Amino acid sequence: MEEKVIDKSEVVIKLENLTRNFGNLKAVDNVNLEVCKGETIGLVGPNGAGKTTTIKMIAKILRPTSGRILINTNHHKLEDLQKVSRTISNMGFLIDIPNFYDMTAYQLLRYFANLQNYPKDKIDARIDELLDLFKLEDWKWEKVKTFSKGMTQKLGIIQSILHDPDIIILDEPQTGLDPAARIEIRSYIRELQSLGKTIFVASHMLYEISEVCDKIALINHGSIIGFDTVENLARALRTNELNCTLLDPIALNELDPILTRLTEKLNPYLEQNLDPNISKIPIKYNPERQGLKIYYDGRNKSKGEILKILIKEFESDFTVISYIQPRSSQLERVYLEMIADDALKIKINQNGVLEKNEK
Ligand SMILES: Nc1ncnc2c1ncn2[C@@H]1O[C@H](COP(=O)(O)OP(=O)(O)OP(=O)(O)O)[C@@H](O)[C@H]1O
Ligand SMILES: [Mg+2]
């Protein structure tokens, strides 16, 4: 296939002061955002943040209370969405978990292709092509109600791209999928990227989606609280701090030699360019909290090594009973609240074995 040359500076979706109220609730509050051609943008926020409401306005299912949406139709100029025809043929949507009744996969896709006025003589070939791509070819004649959640979700994605739109908008494409299926969905998103598509994808899982996105828009309570490349956000989000709580306090007369030894042993994993505004020393002891604060290099592997050393080599000095990464920056606090379920919390059980605290 020919690689498309894409001008990534051409804006194809522009949200201008976009606002949607439900009674007193500002579900989407003055959102400004630009999506360029060929970009993959993630709209990431917790439940109720306003992601679906934003997408429904782009799909013209909901009307904005104020502000507007500009869309680059095929004429390379931005037009007010309210003024373009009702069916926007260069966009495809996956919104909500599709409910596909009593049809076979083929019947269902044919039905959607007809809705989109896809050329009748090409429909069958197009359906076969996509069922192949998503590895559903053996299910073409099976009833959709017998499909697993993951297969139904894939069918929903096929439905959204059936008419070969340039802009694809996916609301939580990984909902209800197991880790393997979520990885698969990511590989399909990559597939669409290689075809030069512009993709706008909403998710409440930052890590999940950041891998395939060029930029992430963080949304909370209807407002965009950050919009940047994944690298820049990651820099702002990265925690380089570990807090370990100890079973018993360290006696004051033992503190200095212990800290010296700790600094020596943990040195390869510590933050080497520690900002003096944050701290002058990489390891601190807080007697009130019976806690050790360690500024490390931010690598996952280092975290593991640090913990191993604390447990094995300082066994006779103290016992670490829990280990957390604190919420330091504003952005990170919101982000961690979003992904509270995934927040890193490791505990050591009574037998001295590491346990990941699931909740
Ligand atoms: N039709 C509606 N009527 C009243 N309130 C609504 C309506 N649709 C959404 N809301 C409210 O607007 C807010 C934003 O909802 P929205 O569905 O956009 O969030 P979301 O980011 O998609 O969340 P989720 O991750 O749960 O899908 C929520 O507080 C929700 O309760
Ligand atoms: Mg939603």
C-alpha cells in the first residue's frame, strides 16, 4: 500500500468555547481544542468528565449550549458543523456499546453501509476486507448476539470505519475488554494511523491510550486541564518520589549511619539531578510519620531494586510496611484520581513477601 504523505498542520476539527449544560450542570465547559489531520488525540478523563458529551456534540447527537464546532470537510476549509449536511460522510463514530439485535455480522454491516450510502457493488468486498483485518472473518454469518464483548466492540469499530471516513471518533473503544483484546484494539488504531486517518479517542485510561496517541487532552469536570504531547505530559506527571512507612521508628542515634548507608546502597537508583528547590538530599527520614522519602530516577526497575535492597540489606535496621508514590503535582493529583484503581501501592505481607495492593 502507498504511504500517504500527510500535512499534520491542517486543522480538521476545532472546538471553540464549546459548552453544554444539563440544567445547572456544566457537562462540557468552554472547551477549546484543535485536532490536526493525521493526528491521534486522546480525550482522557474520569467518569462523568464530559468525554461522551463532547463526542456526541461532534456527532450532532447533542447540540452545544454555546460555542461551536468547526469541521474540515473535503473542501479543505473549516465549516461550522451546524451548517454542514446532517450526515458527515468523512467522519465515523463509535459511541456507546453497540446493541446489535438479532442480525448476523454481515447483515448488520450491510445495514450500516446502506445507511452511509456506500456504493452497493463494493459493499461485500469492503465488509470482507474489514472482517479479515479484525480477524472476524469466520464470524461473518453468526448472529451478533452470540459474540463476546470484545468481538462486539470490534464490530463497532468496523461499523465506524466501514464507509472509509478520514476522521474516526471512538468513545471508550476498550470498554469491557480484557488486556489481550485491549492490546488488539491498540494495534487496530495503529493500523488506522498508517492509513493516514485522523483519530479522536476518548478513554478514562491514560496509560492505555497514551501509547497510541500523539497528544492527550486531559478533561475533568467539563474543562480541559492539559493538552500536550504524551512526552510532555509524562514529564509533568512523572513521580520520582517514593514514601516508605516503617513498622517502628528509627532511633535518633542510629539515624545518621543508616542514612549514609542507604544513600550509598541506593545510589545507582537515586535521582542524580535533584532539584534543590524540592530537596537537597535524596533520602529523608520523617520521624512523625516513621517514613522514608526517597527521590529516585523514575524508572520502574529502580523502584523494584530499591525495595529489594530496603528489605534484604536493611532487615536488621527497619521493616518497611508499605510503599507508595505520593501525589505531587496538580496535574498528577487529578490524573491519579482518574486512575485510582491503577495507582501503585505495594505492601509487604507478614511473611515479608511483596504484595501488590489491588485496591
Ligand atoms: N442527557 C443527560 N442529562 C443530564 N445529565 C447528563 C446527560 N448526559 C450526561 N450528563 C452528565 O454530564 C456529565 C458528563 O457526562 P459524560 O457522559 O459526558 O461523561 P464521560 O466523561 O463520558 O464519562 P464516562 O467515563 O463515565 O463515560 C455527567 O455528570 C453526566 O451525569
Ligand atoms: Mg462516556
